[in-house]
Amino acid sequence: MFYTILKCMGVTFVEPILTKDIHGESFKDFNWLKEELQALWRENGIGASGSKIDITDRVETFLRTGEIKKPTRKKNKKIESQSNISLDTVITENHRCSQDVRFF
């Protein structure tokens, strides 16, 4: 395993270089940049889309089991437009600041 040594303000940091050969436990011990995770996927011909949390989960699964999980796509929920907005209108969990709301 190869390591990167960083020195910052008199403190030395050592972290492994992210490759597909890194052990799953070593992977979880470090906070990887999203760009590092995406580079690992691209080097291995795997799609690198998604949030950092999503990519981290997929990399961890890959390192543990060898399984390549596809990125999950979130479906946009159709949000109903509130045409009659008043001071008594209740703001719900699915509130969206649409043109109607901004106009009000």
C-alpha cells in the first residue's frame, strides 16, 4: 500500500493513496475528497455520478464485496401548486418556493 505524507504547520499527516486494493477498514478510517472517490471510479471504468455520501457507500461496498452498485436516481416528486395562498396557509414539508409563493 502506498501512502501520502503531508506536512502542515509542523504536523505530519499520513494517509493511504486511494486505490481499488485498499482494505475496507483503512478506507473507513479516512475522510476522502469527493474528487478522490470519483477518480477511483473512473480509473476502474465505473460511473462516478452522485453525492459524496452515495459514492462513499458504493466504494465501501465495492472494497468489501467486489460488488459494483449502480448510482441511485432520485425521482422528483410532483408538487402541487398552491394557487390560493394566504396568511393562514400552512407550510408543509414539501414546500417549494415557486413563482406563486414569491409573488405573494
